[in-house]
Amino acid sequence: MFLLLAGSTEMARALIVDEFLGAHDDWRHLALEDIQDQEFEEEEDMSDDDIFGFQMAFMTMVACECAKEARQQGHRIIITCPESDMLEGIYHEIEEPIISVFLGTEEDADGFDHVINGSEKSMVEVCTFLNEIIQSTPA
């Protein structure tokens, strides 16, 4: 199973994932925020003719390959995504169904399977909702 968590802030996603992983030993985390951070550092060091979109697509592809390998080893994967620009690459690389959860409001959550308004829910409530989602979905 792949669970995609997007929206809200990087800090909120990190706290939710830490809480979630603490209760689920069989899950692994793919933090695409790490790719974004590395891309930003590399972009500062590169000239203007560097193609940022290509680098992000390549790094997303590599990260998704690592996630698929972990999935083949029997783990379930939670992916955190900092930018909507990365979503297409994730869905392109991972052939298995991905359950998507957006932390924010309905009007900003175009195309997501589930929406949780994180400003109205605590971290524990969000994790409870994620638990309900994974329990109702076949692994």
C-alpha cells in the first residue's frame, strides 16, 4: 500500500508522519521534502541554464524506485509531498494504487481521495483518520 500525504506545511507533515510511524513498524517513509531541499541547494550552485524541472523529475523517479523496492520487501509506504508539481511524477512512477490525503481545505484538494482540514484537527486526530483509511483499504 502507498499512502500519499500532501498539503499543509513541511513541519505539520513531519510531525504527523513521526506519530504515524511510531504506531506502524511495517511502514516506511518517503520524504520528497528531502528532494526539494537538495534541489534548492543545487540550484543555488548551478548556472541559469540548468533545467530545474528535469532534475526534480529525475530525483522523484529515483526516490519512487526506492519506495517500490521497499514495497517489494513487504513494507507499506507513506509518501509526503511538498509540491503539487511532484504529484504527476509520483503517479507516473508507481503503478500500484496510491491513496492520497490532502491536509487542507476541500477547495484546494483537487483530485485527492481524502481531505483532512489540519487547522481543525489535532495531530492525533489526523493519525486516527489515517489509521481508519489504511484499515479500510486492502494492503
